[in-house]
Amino acid sequence: MTWKLVWQFYAIHAEPKICSWQTCARKIKALVDTPSKVKPRPPSEARERLLPVPRTQKLTIIAQDPGVRDEDNCILRAEVEIPAETLEPGPWGYRVHVVDYDAASGMLWKPHDYTLANGVVVDPFADKTDRELLSNPKFHQQNVYAIIMRILARFEQALGRRVSWSFGGHQLKVAPHASCDANAFYSKEDEGLFLGYFVDPGFKGKRPTAENGLVFSCLSHDVTAHETTHALVDGLRERYTDPSSPDQAAFHEGISDVVALLSVFALREVVAGLLVNLKSKKTIHKRELTAKSLRKSALFGLAEEMGEALAQVRGEALRRSVELMADPKKLRDPEFQEPHRRGEILVAAILNAMIEIWADRLEGLRRTDKGEVNLSRVVEEGQRIADTLLTMAIRALDYSPPVHLEFGDYLSALLTADREIRPDDSVYKFRTALLDSFARYGVKPSSPYGDNEPGIWGSPEQEVNQSLSYARSHFEPMQRDADEVFRFVWENRDVLGLFEGVYTQVQSVRPCVRVDRDGFTLRETVAEYVQIIRLMPAELKKAGYTRPDGTLLPDDREVSLHGGGTLIFDEWGRLKYHIHNRLGNKKKQSERLQYLAQSGYYLSRKPQSEAVRIGGQGHFARMHLNRGLNRSRKITEGWAVGITPTSAKAAHPHEKSSIVQEPDQTEDAID
């Protein structure tokens, strides 16, 4: 029985009840054997109204995780604003479908049936106690729904368009109590996020319950946002999971950490709470506002409060990133060739830039005679800076090459994406701070251009000193039609530097309308194309590539080479940027081949006589061991954090009498 059958079973029952997995299986089998018509649910009162309805609604979530408390030792909460919609029980909306099936206990938990007031859903947990939030599975369901919708809305706001899931469907399925494991992962094959729960290793009692002894990854904003980002980035850049380089292998984890952590810092409640020992005060002394002090109180504070228990799921990426001393040699350090460790460099560079910008802004705030600053202004500045950096981090994905991403490419993308929408950076100096912070870790922007600003991507004409032809192109269909964009690419293949005689495809065409805080609107069309060539090792030299040693790349292993570019068109249909990693760059492609060979990728592959030439599919569990070594184009396995799922059976955590077996600490532990 697969998770897809669980989704199917849930979808055909208008009023799902608590039932056993065996009952689910019998009913699903009966439906498969004898297909029946699904009766549509009657429209709700809100749907029948023809009145304007609000665009957003607010729901209560746990701001970070249950371990983060306020001055009264109460769980730190937040009321987040998300897109308004009429929810079915689940919550089940137009982009997210929560199905609370627990594989450990074999239980399908009944969801809350939301009511409407003034066109928006009523938040049933706005005034509930901490105990109710921890013990009520319906709040767990709302918590993951609201966090996922918040991250999705931030992506769509930053990119200026709708963002699709990678698997092609409209709704991401979410199991908030998927298993009794210290595990949380995204699975493209199952079209969902799976969040586990487990016994706190520090629990000394006999009967762990939801209020005492159990840890739920679904209650962590950080964990849920991290896995949601995996799903979104996979939809935006499907080839970032291809075997390539140490940087691309590390990027998925790094950007997911960045989005998760900046989205937490963008919550006012969290920023205020992290200024330790100052929660009851209205002012803060200037000595606490230096970069060093803010790094200690904010970043270290969040790292400490995440706790030892939750670190089993998320690992210690934040703690290690904060403690990561700046050193340009780290990129060459063998320790940082491992994807997870290397991803911490990306996190450290961005978070430390945030702290430097924050401290610089606080220098200009008015002080009292005692050298104190208004605490609300300090919080406001920190929240605004985190939110702006979050927008930059997401928007930069559109300005990144579609294949073989390196940290220098992403840095140029960050700088270019921000300058396009916010040319004047003289107030906060985000771009200067990012350049300096990345440089301290040995990362330089890939672009040699930039006009008056270093690191900005250059125009196609700057690169090749030739003019593009638009004579046979039609801009209106180029905003949505891949065939029309391909015609433009084909007509300009020499200027764009395409590799001749290989497979070429325009993968996506996405019109965007980006709006800055000041109302400035930027209209662009983003398209990406890829080129693919497959060769046997003996053909590499003839094609101009350097073949790795024969012991690392046997003669019977097929080699797949990828190139491609991102095309950014302005509102008049003119190409502004061509951001690429070409097949014709023999040096870069040969370096990639050498990296894969030394990593053992080709030795792990089947000989050509045993393999299908168009490629196969790997497993994300192996990819977490070495994320760069998965050639699959279609990601059908799970982005996992935590440990390998166990076979432990347990009563559900919301039953107070439950005794849950601790997850096995296997050697396959991954974060």
C-alpha cells in the first residue's frame, strides 16, 4: 500500500473518520475493483455568495518550535497572514491538502471542519492553551498548513507569479504525523511532505505524551519551512538535483536552510523573543546592538532554543553555520566537500550579512541619555532586513543558470535580482554587505561585468559583442509559449553560444510581475533551456573534453553532459540577461566529469549494456549520502532529514496512555 492510495481514500470520503489502516486498505481495494462515482459535496454558504471576499486570512501557528518560550514560559506563537480560501476539512485548500494518517499506529485522524466569518475561516486555536496546542492533532494539522501556505505565498510574492509543485499536481499532500521517527522529508513520488514524531532522548518517564516526552517535527516552523522549500525549488529548478559539482550538491540544503531561517526571523514575535533577557523591557542599551552582540543574542539564541531534541530532525545546521568562522580556504577544505557541510557556507554568508546590515542600521537610531534605544525599533529593523533578504534569496532563483549552479553564480543572481527591482541600495546597502560576507568565505561573483556595480550579470551584447535578431520573433506569444521562445533561441544560436548537433529544449516560460515595497513594478519573462549530449568515455577526447582516469570512468559507462541558460526578457520582449553554463565550456565540463569520477559516481552506475540509454532513477536516501551523485531527471524519492525510518509500531502520541518506542539510531542517520 502506498501513500498515493491514502490520498485517494481521503479524497473520496466527504467526512473522513478515525479508522485503521486495514479498514483503509479494504475500502480502497473495493473502490479499485468496483469504481464508483464520487458525490460532490454541497457548496458552502460562502461559495454561494457573490460578495467580495478578503484576499488574506490569519491563522495561529507556533512561531519557532515548542521549546521557544516567552517571559512567562509560554510557547511563542504568531498569527500569520496567508492567502484566504474556503477550506475543506484537512485543512484542504487549493494548493495544500493535509491528510493526518499515522503509519506508526495505523490511524487516520479526523480533521477540523472550519467555519467562515466575514468571508474568512475562523481560527479555532487563537485563544487555546499551550496544552491544547501540543495535544490536539487538529492544531498540528493547522500549523503545517499555515506554514506551508506562508512559504508558498512568499515565493509567489517574490517571483511575481504562481509557483507550481514539481510533480505536476496542484495540491501538495502533507502527513503531519507520518511516522514514529526523528524524520521529516519531501517526496516527489508521493507528492507530499512527511513529518515524524519521536520520544525526546532526555525524557525520563515511562509514558511519553504529547504534552511531555514527545517531539513533533510538524510543530517546528523551521523544519516545515525547510521541507516546503525543497518542494518549491525542485519545481523551479528541476536539474539542481542532477550530478554536477560540490556547490550544486550543497545548494538545495543551503537555500532551504536560508529560506527557513529568514522566514523565522521575519516574524516579529521571534525577533523580539531572541533578544534574550530583554523581553520585558521597552528599551535596549547600545552595547547590545553591535554585530558581535546581535550575533550572540539573535543567531546563537535561536540555535540554543532549537534544543537538543529537535536537532535530531534538523541536525545542527544553524548552530554550525553561526559558529562557522570566515575563511576563504574553506571551499577547498576536504571537510567542506560534503554537501551538507558545504551548504553551511551559504547559510553563514547570508546570515552574517543580515547581522552586519542590522547593526549598521541601528547605529543611526536615536538614543536616550543613558545610551538606550527603543526596543520596538530594533525589532522592526531586524524583521524588515530579514524579510528583504528572504525576498532576494527567492528572487535570485530566477536569475540563476538552470544547470551546474555554483555559489558564485548564486551570488551574482542575488545582486542582479535586487538591483533590477531596487536600483538604489544606498540606505541598507544589502548588495555591499552580501559581497563582503561571501568574500570572507572565499565566494566571488561569477559575473565579470556589472557596469558600476561588481558582480551584476552582463547583457548578451556585452558578452559576445554581437546583436541579437528579433526579426522573426513575436513577443506576445514569447511570454508563454515555449515553441516561440525556442524559435528565438534557434535564430540566435550562434550569438547565444549554443552547442551544435545536440538535443535542445526550452523547459519553461514564466511571465512575472514583481513589485517592490515602494510600489515599483518590474515586468519580465523568464525562460530556461537545456542542452544534453550523451557520450561513451572513448568519445570524450574527440569532443574536446578531458576524460578522467579509466579506473574511475570505465569504458562501458555512459557519460551525460548538460548545458543550458536562463533568458530574462524585459517588458518589450528584449533579452536583458542570458545566464548560462554552456556545453561548450570544455574546462568547466571536464572539471565536473573529474569531480563525479573521483566521487565514485560512474563506478556506481551500471554498464551501458545493462542500462537504458535515457537514464534511470536513483533514491534520495542515497543522495543524502552524496547529493551530487543522482542522475535522475525526475525526482521520485524523498528529501529527508533525520534518520532512516524504522519499523517501530506505537500508539498515537495524542493518546495520553501511549508508550512510544524510541527511533533506532542507525548508521544511516542523515540530517
